[in-house]
Amino acid sequence: MKRIILICLLALGLIAAGSGHLPAAEYPKKPVKLIINFSAGGTTDVAARLMTSKASEVLEQALVCMNKPGAGGTLGVSEVARSKNDGYTIGTCNMPAVAIIPQIRKVPYKPFDDLIQIAAVMPYEYGLMVRGDSPWKTWEDLVDHIKKNPGKITYGSPGTGTTNHLVTARIGKELGFDWKHVPFQGGVKETAALLGGHVDVINNTTASVASSIKAGKIRVLMVTSEYRFNLCPDVPTMKEKGFGFSQISYMSIIGPAGIPDAARAKIEEAFKAAVADPAVLKGTGQLDLHPKYMPGKDYAVLLEKLAKEWGALLPELDIKVEK
């Protein structure tokens, strides 16, 4: 009889191990590492850290944030992809790191095989910006200057293949601009380059430059997202300026493929609660950020759609693709 019971228990253990399930009560038993794929002080970093307080409360374990910036967000994403799939290492992810950049150059992960989308938690908000002391007061001023000075204007982005880069390149393509792209390792360095006079224009998110906008050190000339900013409500969107497209990207929470179902569900529950938390919304609202939850499975479908759309556009933008 004892032998039969032992065999049954072993069989149940093998079934559980093979299915990747982990009882919800057993997760998490220790702090969870959250790899932020952009630099400290940037939009992704600020938003993620604001959300971790509520998410940690739901998980009943600390979320330990670690920054791993570089290569348009792909360095941090690759760190998550190669981590142990036990639910104790997750990360933030920007849409291009999955849907665009892997189509331009080799990355050390398969975006739709090595990663799992746990939840999308926030759309990014973008604008084209210049220094506050620049001679360009409006978007039209800048357009006129670029056309009269071919090859002399530079624009910065947080990395090649990001929507910041590609949308700005697409704008230039439509208007016949001759200007130069300068990639940086994240939005913070991009902003520093603008303020230091090393580039003329940047495409950046509002959160990382909110204080500079308020202080008059940075001027937003055109919003590239779909809606105007509360920080500068008089600045028009690119659609209002006649463009037929907008800049759309999301911040999501990812894990390595194969994490236990219970861990994935618990993490998704934690960030869903964080996105709706009044304290989180107050903090992000001050930076003109608007968290919004989307189930990971739904977001994964959207990512594949966006990958196809951007893949078709890359040749039109003369983007060099590495084989």
C-alpha cells in the first residue's frame, strides 16, 4: 500500500513539473528582480519604480529594480530572456525591442519565442523638442531652417530602431529633410546631449524632461503621440500638422519563456493593480504619463501586428538592415 501511495505521489510530482505549474501559494517566496531596460531617471525607470510599490504589496515580496540600459532597450531585454525561468527575474520592455529592432540587427534573443509578455502597463508619450533658447519657436520655424540648411541639423533618439528614431526619420522622409540621426544610450543621455548643444532636436518622452519643460530649458515643437500634452497644451500633435500617422509604443512587463503559470498570473495581477492605484496615477500624472493595463496575451497579438507593419516600412525609410 505504501508503495502504491509513493508511486502516485511521484506521478503527481512529474505531472506538475512537466506542465510548468506552480501552486499560487508557493510564489513568490523571495524578492523578485525587475530589470529596467533603460537608464535611471528616464521614463521607463520612473514609471516602473512608481508601480513597484503597489506591485510589491500584491506580491507580498519586494521588487528589486536594476537598470540595464543600452542598444535601444535590447540589452535589458536580453538579460531577461537568458535568465532562469522561475518567475524571480522579470523586466520592462519597450515595443521596438521586440517588434522592430530584431528586424534591423541581430539581437541575442528570439522576441516571440524567448520572451513572454506578462502585461502591457503604459503607452509612452512623445514629442519633438529643442532647447529653450533655440531660435525655433514653432514647428514651422524648424522645418524652414532644415530645408534652408541641408545636412546641418542633427536629431537624437534613445537608440537606432526605436520609434523615436523611426518616426522622426519618417517625418523627415515625408518632408524631404536632409538631417542626421544621432543615437544615444537612452532618453537621459539624449536629453543631456540636447541641453549640451550636441544635437539640435530630440524625439523624447515627456516624463524624463518634465522639469526642463516647466523651467523653459526645453521647448516642445510638435507632439508625435496622438494627444496633446498637459505640460504644454498649446503644442499641436503631428496629426494636427497634417501627418497621417502618430508615434505609438508601450511599456510592458516581460519574463523569460516558460515561467510557471502561477508566477505569470501573480505578476500580471500585481501590475494590473499598480496601474489602477491612486498613488501611482498621481505620480505618473505629474509627469504627463497615463498608465493603462492590457493583458499580456492581448498585447502579444498586437506586437506581432506592429512587427509586420514596421517591417513593411523599414525599406521605405532607407534603414540599414544587418544580415
